[in-house]
Amino acid sequence: MSARAVAPRVREPCRAGSFYPAEPGECRREVARCLEEARRPAAGAAGATPAPANPVAGLVPHAGWAYSGPTAARVFLALASASPRTVVFLGTVHVGWVRRPSLWPGDAWRTPLGDVPADRDLAAAILDHAGRRAGGLLAEDARAHEGEHAIEVQVPFVQQLLPEARIVAIGVPPGPEAPAVGVAVAEAVRESGVPAVVVASSDLTHYGADYYGFAPEGEGPEALAWARANDRRLLDLVVSLRAAGIVEEGEERRSACGPGAIAAGVSAAQALGSRGGVVLAHTNSHEVRGEGPAANFVGYAGVVF
């Protein structure tokens, strides 16, 4: 039986109550808090450069909202100005058994704020464009999205800012086909005429011997400086739309948990007409906490194309 035939109609949340609130009122208040903070000047922003006019895509982090929510909110505020009818999510794949880019084939995604319908027509168009490429570029697979949070934690921002919008959810592992996934998405968006934006979801460098087994510069200020520079190497590829080098850079330098999603998002942005990205915010979990030693932390960036 196909993945479409066995897929649940609604994708239930798996991180409500941990990464973000499960109670509807608290969830709304926390979204509002992130958006309020996002409207203030960002620490670490690239010279307070404004988001580009007529944005087509973005990159957001996906940690708990207490850490990365305001950074993600900056991107969603910018993308909302385009009044998209559909948001196409390209998410990090955190489980090793998912080797193929996978589209969620059901009817809606559920959060504490209600259900967001899937854009089944655009999803079908993306599958069609992907199917024209060699190697079976994209599969429908609901199981690939079970337990994944990279897309889920973004959906309430769509519900708050774009209450009539629909979504398409695609998990993109870090393979050589990732940029082609983004091109297929962009082709389908252009051909359909649907007002849509593309959102890639990935965190950046995961630094720390205890949590991540990765601490090239030990702890303290030197560690922070190294990790920030490591993020910046990847972000330089992102803002200059060099999608082809992102997966290799992310994996070799351990500068992203979702380099496949990022590469797909960058190639989609370029195919949709972007001339480059703008970093709206760049921080990490240690800077957000503001206390304790710089020993174990994760980088976050918000980019708009």
C-alpha cells in the first residue's frame, strides 16, 4: 500500500508541551511574545539591513521557542509582507533512516492553535516536477515526518500571521539531490501561479563536548568565536545563493543539522528570482541564555531572500 493510502489525514503535533506550549492560550501568547521581540532591532543582525522587498523564501531555526522563536519570527514577519497563500516548508531530517526527500501526503497539520490545511494541489505539482528528474527525486512518505520538529515548530507562526494560508511539508536529508528539490519546488510554484513562499528550517553549528561531541576550541570566548565563524562560512554560501556547496560545507564543518534543507531552500530562492539573501539575525543558545559557561550551544540564523 502506498504512503498516500496509509497516511493519516491530520499530522498530530509531537513537540507541543516541550519545544512550544501545548495549551492554546499559552501558545498564542508565546507566539505574540516572539513576534513582539522580533519587531525590535536584532542583536547580531547584519548592520540592521532591512529584509528584501517582495521576499520569496527564508531560512529559520527550529529549537525551542525560548531559544530560537524570535529569530524565526523575524523571518515570518518579513515573508508575511508577500501575502502568500501557501508556505512550502523544507525541513531538516533528524533521523538517519530517511534517505530520500519526503513530502507529507495528508490533509492538514495540527497544532494547539488548530489545523492548517495542506495545499494538495501544489504538493501534487511539486511531485510532478520532481518526477520529471532522474532518480526518483521526491517520495510521499508520512512516516518520514513522524517525530520531526523542524517544520512543526514553525506552523503556529503561519497560523498567527497568515491565518488563511496552507502549507506543503517536505523533509530534505543532506544528499546531492537537495538543490534539485528546491528547483522542482520553484518550478511548481511558478507554473501553478500560487502566491507562495519557501521556508527552509535548520539550526547551525551544534557545539560542545558534552552534548554534541564537537568542541574544536574547548569552552569560553574562543569557543563562541569559533562557532560563530563556522556559522558565518555557511551563511556566506547561503546569502550568495551558492546552493551547490552547502551540503558539503554543512557536513564537513558540522555547521548545520539540516544542510539538505538549506541547500534546497537556497536553490528554490534563486529559481524564484532572488538575487541574494539578507541575514536578519544570527545568535546562539548561549547568547540567548545569557548565563553560564560557553560550553554547549547551538547557532541560529534568520535569513530572507
